[in-house]
Amino acid sequence: MTRGTLAGLGLGLSALLLGLPLAHLERVAINEPTPAVIVYLLTLLPLPALIAAVHSLHPRFTLFLFPVSHLPALVVEPRLLGPLVYSGGAGFLAQGLICVAFALWIVMVLRAPNREDSAPESPGWLAALGDGGGLVYYPVAILAAFVTAALADSTPGAPGHAQVTILSGALVAGWVGVRWIDGELMRLNQDIERKRRMFAELLVVRRFSPSVFWTFSGVAFALGSLLALVYGGVT
Amino acid sequence: MKDALIWTLVVVMLGAGLWFFHVSGTFLADGDYLAGLLHIFVGLASVKAGVELARLAIVSRIENP
């Protein structure tokens, strides 16, 4: 399990719990007021909590702060949990997906290595795209591409097609995120960092020693000068 | 310079993948499943090429620090 995988899972969980219901509510709330601006701001609250959780891996962030950070938006806009969003078979499926995502989050957090026990992991996933770390958020962009196509461009009244679209997006995002981004890129980056640390430690053990150099240089100069004086320099 | 060019190509390939995924989403949402599936394949191919380029850039960084 890498921090990239945990970050992707956390983003997916927040999208399922807040992002998608909010987008859906915007479309179906025809005769009701649309969600207030504060709800959109509160929807962004899990992001810093997720960054703290993935960075520290401490249970106070992973099992408390991140899950709880979803509550303010749900409290301010209770329709996000209501029948407007979760109705019918599709709503039941969405609830099941949320439960699975939460269960996966808890399992992966409990299996995460303790920060004090393990070697420090490469912080490259927080770095800019130059390190390949920014690509950990690419699966979220893939899911967003499918969701915007389903919610913004689809014909209202065709929920079956929209569900197939979002499900396809989730499958593609999961495949790309787990197999390619995390499996090939992030692990390669970590392996290279580990190899770099091993190489640096080897250099430290077999490093150049100034004391040895000067000692032997001094002995060679002194002895050579003496020999030149005794055997060849004195006429 | 070489790294910048490679990462530019990575961004272009991944952006193209995102575009194909969005287009496939519009086809799927309109019920044209075959067109959507074909666009998904094209998007996956584009993303795979971008990921391979990113691997090349990462390895190139360790070899030429």
C-alpha cells in the first residue's frame, strides 16, 4: 500500500459521499432551492484533512479527522443524504459503493505501516509533476471526465445511460490508478529513492578519508626527502 | 531540457486521454455504447503511452541527476 493509493481512495470516497451527490442535487432540485455556496465550500473541507491523513498516517487523522470532515457539508445540506439523491436501485447501489469505499479506507489505514517503524517513504507524491507525484490525482480527473459527461452533457431522463457512464468511469479510473499510476510509476519512484539512499549509505561507508590521505602523503614526502638526501642529494 | 520535453509530452498524452474519456462518456450517456467503448480504448492507449513516458523521465532523472 502506498500513500498514493491511500490518497486516491480518500479522494474517491469524498467524491462518492459529497461530490457526486452535490452534482446530482444540482440537476434534480428543479422545484427546490439549489445548495448554498457554503455547502460547496464545506465540500472542500475533506481535502486538507486527507492531505494530513496521508502525510502522517496517524489514526487521529485517518480514522477521525478525515471521516469527520465530511460531516459539516452533510449537516448544512441534509438533502445530500435524502431521497432526492438516494432513491431507487441506483441510490441503493450508490450507498453500497460508499460502504465499500469506507470499508476499504479503514482496512488500508489499519494495514498502513507505522511512521516510526518503517523507513521514510518518498515524499514525491506531494511534489510537482516533475517528480511524477502529481499523477496520483489523475484517476480523479478521469472519473471527473466521465461524471461531467454524464451529468452535464447527457439527456435528462436517461438515468440508465448515466449510471453506465459513471460505472465505466469508476472502472477506468480504478484500473489506471491502481495498475498504472500506483503499480508502475509510484513504486518505481519509491524503488529509485530506496536505491539512491542505499548508494548514498555505501558511499558514506567507503568514503574518502582526509586523515589517511594526509598521513600517507606526509610519510611518503618525508621518507622520500630523507632518502634523496642520504643516497642521492648530497654530493 | 530533455526532461522538460518528456514531461510536456506526458502532459499532452494524459490530457488527450482525459479528452477521449470525456468524449466516451458523452457517447455512453447517449446510449451509443460501441462508440463509447472504442473511445475508452483510445483513451487507455493514450494514458498508457503517457505513463511509459513518465517512467522514462523518472529513470532518466536518476541516471542524470
